[in-house]
Amino acid sequence: MLLVVCGLPGAGKTTIAEAVADRVDGRLVRTDVVRKDLFPDPDYTEAEKLAVYGELLGRGREVVEAGGTAVLDGTFKEARFRGDVVDLAAELGVDFRLVKVECDEAVARRRIRERTDDESDADPDLHSRFRELFDPIECEHAVVDNSGDLDATLARVDELFPVADPSSVPAGE
């Protein structure tokens, strides 16, 4: 399976993506980490963005081709990048799911200001700029509101990605 967890900076994408990856036994691939791997001191140019999303897709492909589930974490504010993942899932013959993480703007801006020791270079103004530039999502997708209590947010993730009850699996399977 190929899974995209997208949304604005500060919405809590990585928190949700980590929870999703745990529930689906997937491998998390983050644009922030890929960017730092490719560009230790990024300029955030169009060429860098294309390289980052290209590498993200390549790493996702590797995970799926090895029999795993890839959880791709990034803003995916442009429809073309989401479309690339849809196309890759079709090419590989695997399911595609998209989760958009939303969050109250004031909460997101506070989270960004309070970040420490994180690969993200986002600042509070980036959240506002990206909100205006985020292409509508036209494919089927789920929404997780991450504005409030983390336990409630994770309960929503559990609804979307239930963990199989091991006691319901017959012995020997």
C-alpha cells in the first residue's frame, strides 16, 4: 500500500504519519528528511522541490517493491505530487490512501514556534502562505483534525486504520 499523509506545516503531519505507520506496519518516508539528505542547506527552489518529491516517490517505490507499506509524509500542497503517488500505486498494483491532517491556524503557528530538534525548516508564515497555495484534494481521502487533544486525534487514526485483534486470528495463521 502507498499512503500519503499531507497537510500544512504545523498541522501535525509527522505525528499522524508515525501513528499510521505503526498501525499499518509501514515505513515512514518524510519530505523533511529526504530534503536534508539531498540538500543539507536547502534553498527551497523549484528544482529542489522536484528532486525531493522524486526521491520520496523512489523511496516509496522501494518499500512497496520489497513487500512493505510506504507512508509518505509531506505537505503535498500541489495536486501534481499527489497524482504522482496515485499513478505509482496504480503502476505497482497496490492500494492508495490519502489522509489530510488539518489543524487550527493558531495551534499550528504555536507548534511551529515551539519546535526543537526537528528536520522541518517551516516557520509560522509558511503555514499561512501554504494555506493559500494548497490545491484542492480531488481524490477520495480522510481528514484528521489535529487541533485538540492528542488522544482524540489518535482515536480518529485508530478508526481509519484499525489494528487487527490478534485473538481473532485462528491459531496457526
